[in-house]
Amino acid sequence: MLVLTLCVSARASSLGASLDQPAPTLPIDEWLSQGEVKQFQCDVHIDQPILTFQQRHRVFVKAKFPAPSLQRESIRRDLHFFVKVADENGKWLSGQTYNHFRVEKQFDKRMEIELEAGLYLQPGRYTIAVIVYDSVLREHNVVFRHITVDAPKHDPFPKLLTDLPRVEFLPAPVEGIATLASGHAFLPVETERPIELDVIVDLSPYTRRRTFWMQSVPGSDAASPRGIDPFPGGMRQRDMSRAQSIAFPGGFRRPLPEGVRRTVKGFQSRLLEAASIIGDLNPTNGCTRITVFNTLSRRLLMSAQPALSADWLKTWDDVFNTDLNVITVQDLAGSVEAAKFLHDQIQSLMSLAPPCRLESHRPVRILALLSRGAHFPDGTDQPKIDAKCDCKVFYLREHEDVTDLFDDLQRMLKPLSPARLEFSDPGQFRHKLSDLIRTIQELGSD
């Protein structure tokens, strides 16, 4: 990703950035072997690793160029930005990040050009190389930074990333949305009795229970993200960048990870991260089925299908490449129907034949529902969900407001006596996932 900063940040793609071009042929390996080189001003910073809800460690690499220094010799610059990673033995791992940014005009002297790349790294020690080449003046910089990614303490999943590469180079992220990693985690669930697991994901954003209000977007039939107010009690977003946590009347909020914003799509990106890792639960005696929908828009995004065939990256694209951070007026107008949609979807899934054909006559049927909760408008009919199968139900709820007691979905699920697993950050989610697996194994052992 490339940005220009002048008090505030803006995406640079409209100012000459090109992310689709192939990388030019340059002697990168030779430059790496020659050590660090600094032929023009460039400040490189590596953010601390962040554990994501997908249980990967994300690292941001940033290179900043003060405009006066960069344009001292030439107003025109043609910057080619590479990021490479070596393991603890100094071996350069396969793959790289490549971005291209062309400077064609004189920038304000207060402006700073920033080039950014995202990586997923497994626990270990690494050397990160940042190479920037200017094809106008034929100058290049090579900077090395060392980083250690620590495994989670008291880790219940030491083999979680066994089948994944040590580094994954991410495409340019959409602003404010974490990028989904590829591949599958290693999460076997061993039981004596067969397990039939349905994972149900509701991507509806967190909403206020009492009121809906919206701001129209000129020239469209959409409302801004304000149409779904994520702050209980009418509270507004506050600056959380330097706070570890913040308390206010009616709630206790946690800061969001680097690169994620408090928008509808930002919340949905975190849910999809968590959903993809739950979908990796692999009963060695049984099977898993996935369903994804959005209650508010009453839209089915992934119909009930075997987890092995679930295309999370396609679902990601379906969600985030359309109407980014926009809620349609039709969605808001139909919000009173959302409770019935949610009720009907869960009832229908319970009525479906089990997701796998098993010879045993004593399978354990499990429904695991992942959601941010539900807060329907006053007067909305909220039909209770009746048990239509002999199921054990788990309700995994991700939310920031750890004191929120007004969850309409919890009341709708009450007849199913769900086991409730709440979490507010990726570390908590990791341990709740461990609790879920342990309980499933206990259910399948009798």
C-alpha cells in the first residue's frame, strides 16, 4: 500500500501508484549480498507483530520519504519498492512484496511519501530487507531490520500453523480492513463418536438496540456507516490509538489492531478472520459444514457446504469489493425483518440432513454460531428458535463492549440452551477456540 501524508493520510493510487505492474528485472540478490546502502533519504520502520483473529502474526513494513529530500535532485522520481524476508540462518525465503510509485509533480515540503507492505510471519527470528530503487536517478537503498515473532504464551495450539509457509506476502490492503491470509490451520478434533459440525456465521455489524439513524450519501440509495451506530447509548468513537482500553457509561472498549478501523467492513473483516479459523476445525471422525449470511441485508453469502470446499477468499471479495463501508437504505428499512431472517436461517439449518454420511448411529450434532450479537429495533418481532434437532449449540460472540448485556440473539437462542463463548481480542479467541475443541471432544467421548 502507498500513502501520502500531510497531517492526514490519503491513498496514493490516484497520484501515480501502480500495483499491477510486474516487477522490473533488477540485481536484487546482488544488492542484498552487498549489505546496506543509502543513496537517498529513507526511514524504515517495522511495526510490532500483531496476532489476528485468524491466528496469524501480521507485520507492517513502512518506508517514509520526506518530499524535500526526495525531490532535491529531481522532481520526477520512479520508486520501486521491494520487501524480502530471510530466516534465522540468513536464507532468503521465497516470495516478495513489490509496489511501484511514480512522482511526477512537486510536492509540498511538509508532505511525506509512505510506502507500506504487510506480511504474515510464523513465530521465529527473521531479517526483513527493504529495497527501494529509483529508475530516474538510478539510485537504490537497501535496509535490513531484524524482528522476532514470539509464539503465544501457554499456547494451546503449538502446531496450528504447521502446514503453512513461514512468510506470506500480502497484497495491498483495503484501507481500514485486515487482509485475509490464505491456507488452512491444523486443527484436528479427535473423538470416539462421530461429530457432525455446522458452523454458522452472521456478518451483521454490531448495532444499537434502541435506535437506527442514517446519513444519506448524495446521488445514491445508500446510507453511510452511521446508519448502523456501533456505539451503545449514543456514544461516539474516541481516539484509541494510544490507549490500552477505555471505559465510558454503558461500555468498556478495547483498541483495534493496526490497520483496522471502526467501520462496518472493519468489523466484518474480523468476523471473517475468526470464521475461517473455526471452519478449519477438522473432526477426524466426522465432518464440518459452513454457512455464512448477513442478517441485516438478509443475504446468504455462503450456502451450507462442506468446510473443505469453502472459498473464504471469494467470500472476502464478495463482501469487501462491493459498497465498501456503505449500508443501503433498503437494508435499514428492512431491518425489522432481520430477526425473522435470522430465525428462519438457523431453523432451516437444523432441519437439513446432517452434513456427512456416517455409519454410526450415535453421532454428535453440533451447531457453532459466530456473531457480533444482535440489537434489533424496538417493536421487532423476535421469534424464539425452537430445537429441531438433537444438537449441542455453541454461541461464539465477538464484541468490544465487554459489559453489553442487551443481546437479542442470546434471547432468541435461549430455547437451545447454548454454551456461550465470548471474546474481545485474538488472544481471548484462541483460548475460547481451545475450550470449544475440548468440549467437543468430551461430547464425543461418551
